[in-house]
Amino acid sequence: MLTPLKTVIVRLPTISSRISPSVTSLISNCRMSTVLPPSPIPLLTTAAAFREWRERAMLERKSVGYVPTMGALHEGHLSLVRKSLEENDLIVLSIFVNPTQFAPHEDLATYPRTLEQDIAALNTMNFTPSSSPINVVQVQYDLKLRPSIFQLISELNLQPTRAYFGQKDIQQALLLKRLTRDLLMSHPLSENVHIVPTARDKTDGLALSSRNSYLSQDGRKVAATLYQALSAAKTSWEAGSTKADCLAIAHEVIETRIRQAKDDGLDADMHLDFIEFNDADSFEVVGNETTKRDLDVVLLSGALFIGKTRLIDNLILGDIERIVR
């Protein structure tokens, strides 16, 4: 029988997992101290230990939900954990600071590594050690910057029953869905790769992200600019405008906000990385004259630099229920 604990923290090159009616396993692949923090959530410290744990779960016919993260957990991550808890016997939550998720200008070494706080956040959720089981590609432009195919394949090796991604990482999730379908994977099935709506700040709609901690006070004041630009483009798209017109509107929102920030004396160096429309099925860039009449579902994605911090966001245009559920 699997240990009747809700959470098991696994310390690997950043992975976390949950199995059995009360096991949470956290597998962490970041460069952490060899001294692990005390935790009511058991820590798995080797790949072999995790494999043994996973094999037991399969023998006991336990369903396993997988929530991949890079640590520095926030409400967005916890919403994925809640969703996974609702639908699975056990959970695997990975904490892996993946180098392929960083663009060339970004500093991997400064990414927040907060294992103790992450454990504390998991422990505040509504489950007790005796009753709940937890085990601790962006659009084409980003795929060129941060190829993640090998990381996705390694995630498939975890063999979860279901996998859960936030919409902010939608390209990675859709790529995983395609891999599971094309490789005829049974764990997880393509339809069991779930995408959960992006968690946002209630005041201005900024997508929650561990990278938000990099922002200065002035930077935070303008951080929702990308979301505002994407929202304006979405409104235009839904009114029947072409992609080219929607992009022009989005760019104008950003340029206007940059001017306003300067006029207000804010120390927030903003510049746009990209905004693009992609076919949700093929990932192909949508033509400039395309409108909503031409495609059922389109991904509107973007990235904006505020100083050295690169913020990403996306909106789904069209039949959102085909993607997010």
C-alpha cells in the first residue's frame, strides 16, 4: 500500500508528485541545498523512489494528476492543484526550474526558489495528511527561443492519468496534447491534458506569475499593459476585424501606455517583444486578412518586457470550451 499521506515531496531535478488517497509528492529539480526543509509532506529524493511510488499507484489502480510548475507557487498553481484534487486519487506536483523556459537575456540563477514557502502553501489547502493525496511551447516565436520538446517528453514519462496546465502556458499544453495523440500515449490520453483558465490579479487583470516578483514598484503599475493590449485586440476580433487591424489596435494600446508612463515619471522601461495570432490546432501564424469567420479557435499571445522582466500572456479567441476545461 502507498503511504497514507496526502503529500509526498520528491526532490529530483525539479519535480513534485501526489499519489494514493493521501500522498502529495513534490519532485524538485532545481539546484537546492542538500539540506531539505522540515515538512509534513514526505520528500522523495531519488528518481528510483519516484518510479517505485508510481508503480505502486498503478498496481493499486490509483488515478494520478500531474501539475507541472517551476516553484514559487502562487494562487494560479494552487487552482491547478484544486482541480487535480477534484478529479484524481493522487497528485504529482513538479517543481522544476527548467533552463529551457528562460530566454537568452533571462537569468536562471535569479529565478525564485522557495521550496519552504511552496510546501507551506500546499499545507494551507483543505486537506489533511490522513485524508488527501498530494505528491509534491509558447507560440512559434517562443518555440524558437525556448524549445521544450524534450522536457515535454520527460513529463510524459511520469505517466500521469491526467495533466493540468494553466492557460498562461497554453502552447506547452497543446503541444503535449499533440504528442500524446501522435505517440498514441495512454498516460495521459490527449483528452486528459487539461487547460485551466489563467489566474489574474483582481485589480487590473495581470496574469499571476512567479516572474512578477521581479517587477519594481513602478514596473508593477504598468504590468497589465500586455493584458490590456490583448483584450483590445480580442474586442476588435470579435467585432469582425482582420488580424492586421487587431494587431494595430494592440500596438497602439502599448505605445500609448509607454508614453503615459514617461509623462507620469514612472521608471518602467517597456518594450514589446511580440503579439501574434496562431491557429490553435496547427500553431501556424494566422494570415493578416484572417477574421473570426475563417477559424473556430485562435490563440492570441504576446510578450512584453518591463525592464529585464519578460511577461507573457494569451487569450483564446473563438470556441474557448474546445480548449479550456
